[in-house]
Amino acid sequence: MSDGDKYVKLVEWSDEDQCFIGSCPELFYGGCHGDDPRKVFDELCLIIDETAAIYHQEGKPLPSPLTGRGFVNAMQRIA
């Protein structure tokens, strides 16, 4: 399991941009976009792994992943 596997990956349709947007709330928003949701997801996974590698190279700790109940609770606070 890579560090990136622990993070939430969102792919959602944007009416404004007329494409799918991929993001990882714990690390960044709007990381990639495209017409094919599967390709956006694959690209998002690569970007997350690259971002984790940069954190390691710079000696910075990765943000805590939002998983399970933590993610659901965070989303309920936003909604």
C-alpha cells in the first residue's frame, strides 16, 4: 500500500467546466480534469503519489487522511 492509497479521491462532474474534476481534499482541490471519469481517477492517483513523494523529499509530514467515519463526519459538516 502506498501513502496515496490512504487518501480520499473524488471525481465529480463540473457543470461550470463541463468536465470531470479530480481532487484529494486532504492534499489539494482540482488536481486534474477530463472527459473520462476513469482516466481522471487514474491521473488523480498518480498526482496523489507524486504529491506524497514531494512531501517526503521536503521532509514534511503528510496530512492525516480522512477515512471512514472521519470523512463522513467532515462531509456532513460541509453539507
